[in-house]
Amino acid sequence: IELAGFIPATSLLPEYPFVKTNREGGPSNVVEIEGGGLSVPIEYGSVVLGMLAVWREGSKEWTEAERAQVQAIATSLALAVVLDQKHQWQEAVQAESLRKMLSETLHQVLLAHA
């Protein structure tokens, strides 16, 4: 599979499509990719929601603190995605409830005037 920018998925995540989740919370899921980049799965629990890939100019090595920071950013993005999906689901449930209530009210009004 090739991603946007013609990057093969296996260069961002070497074990693609099989992803080993990181239970310890450390930066071990961070993978160095060619061109000075890092990639890390955006995961929530055991579900991979996407990938975060970052590059920087120059040939400076990534420090462990930088790798941990990229992992923390991916974790924050995962939480944001999950919260956004939960919010969208709640809005859909509320809209359906409102639609049902209006339908029942209209039906009662029509029956009263019949």
C-alpha cells in the first residue's frame, strides 16, 4: 500500500499490516524512516487509528526525549480522535431522538385533528 506522497506503508510501519501495540507506554513504537523522519502509530487500546510521521531537515539524530515526545503527541492525537468520534456519536443519537419525538408529536396532532 502506498500512502499520500508515494510513501510505502511498510516504510512508516515495518510490520504493516500487523502492528504490535506498545503496552508499556514508552517510545518503542517510534520507527526511524529514511530522510530523517520518525513514524509512530496513533493507537487507542489495541486499535491503530492512523500514523503520525514527522521529518526534520538536517542529519541530526533524534534523541530519546524527542522520540518520547513524538509518542506522546501520537497518544494525544488518539485521544482527540476517540473523543471526537464519541461527540459525533452523541450528536447523532440526540438528533435521532429529536426526530423521533417530533414525528410522534406530529402524528398525535394529526390524529387529534382527524
